[in-house]
Amino acid sequence: MSSEAAAGAAATRPTALSVRGVRKYFGDHAVLQGIDLDVAEHEVVVLIGASGSGKSTLLRTVNLLEPVDDGQIFLREDDITDPRADPDAVRARIGVVFQHYNLFPHLRVIDNVTLASRKVFKVSKAEAEAKGLALLERIGLADKARSYPDRLSGGQQQRVAIVRAIATDPELLLLDEITSALDPVLVGEVLDLVRDLKEGGSTILMATHEMGFARRVADRVVFLAGGRIVEAGTPEQIFNAPEHAETREFLARLHL
């Protein structure tokens, strides 16, 4: 399916995430200035922009790691920015992977992968491990299940972190610059896994500096600058015919 067709299909699907007028300040500095964004079920939306444009802060507000100063965020029909919302219950519905793996070094790979299933969702150890091993088999790391994270390469650790995030079948997956800490040789294996997740129907909101990957995998690309959404569209439109000067200047600096 072309990205234009995928974007059209997304418009007919239920909304998984809705961000409405979100503003975030750090002191007097406006990091997010009225963000409006929808992500449909099974859609992959990729955030691009220079460092400091607000990409990571937006992801952190969606996972309630940063409180919003104004606006609302809905996960399906639930207003997760309502002060009465339980942050832990919200986070249990969202999978998150950051740029620095964040695996627990004292736990074996299989224990990292199954921790949330066992402790949060009360899945039996046997059931959680069976699913965890199947996921590790899927990414070619079943033989590392009993190893500790320090025995894995950076690319392997990041793939395990992604598997840990999807082990509980989250409604939404947030990926924040997940290849930026990796050796370029290892980037491909991590991005291949994200491509597999897209093909499997995952709903993904991700920030990346990998423009080639955004072009290949995104249903929609959203360009942020100065805490604002400057432009959004299909990869073909954003990369081949951007409408705004700021978008063109950003891409020109990347020699695209």
C-alpha cells in the first residue's frame, strides 16, 4: 500500500491518540505551543525536526512523564490529562522505548521482557515467559534469553527494549530517537524490527533523525520547529514537495 493510500485508510479508522492544543513550558520557555495531532489505529506517525523542536517533550507528555500546562490528550476516548486519571493505569496501555535502552542490568533478558506482564498485568510466569520467548525468537535473540544485558550489543539491547515494550500488547507505541545511541552498523537491525511492527498493525508515534527510514515507514510525517507543527503530510509530500519554507530549509540542511 502506498503512503497516500495508507493515510487515506487511516482517516477511516478510529483515533488511537488525540492531542488537542497542548502547551508545555519550562520556566518562561514554551517548548510546545499548541500542538494538535491525531494518530489513527494501526497508523505510523513520524515526528521530525531539529534538536529542541519539541519532539521528545511531546512524547513525554503523551506518556505523562511531563504534565501539560494547557490542552488535553486523549487515549482513545479517555482524557489522560484529566487530574483524576491514574498515570500508572495510563502508562500500562502505552509502550515506550527511549534512545538509551533502559534495560534493568540486574535482570536477564527474559525477565526484562516479562516484568510488566507479570507485575502489572499479573500474567503467570509460565505464560509470560512463553510469550516472551516467542517474541525473542521472532527477532533472532531467543538464545540470549538467559543472558544479562551487558552481554548484548547495543543493537541487540535496543531490540530487546522494543520487545519488552510490545510484550503487553500496548494500544500505542512511543519510540523516541531509538537509533541515536547506536553504531551506524546496528541501526538497520533496529529499524527492521520497527518495519515489522508496522506491518503487524502496531500504532506508532515516533521521533527520529533517520529521514530515509521516515520516508519508507511513515504513513504521515510531522515536521516540528520551535514547539509548533509546521507541516504534516505523507512522506512523498513532505520530502519531495514541502509547502513551507521552514520545512524546505530543514531538509536542505540534511542534504535531502
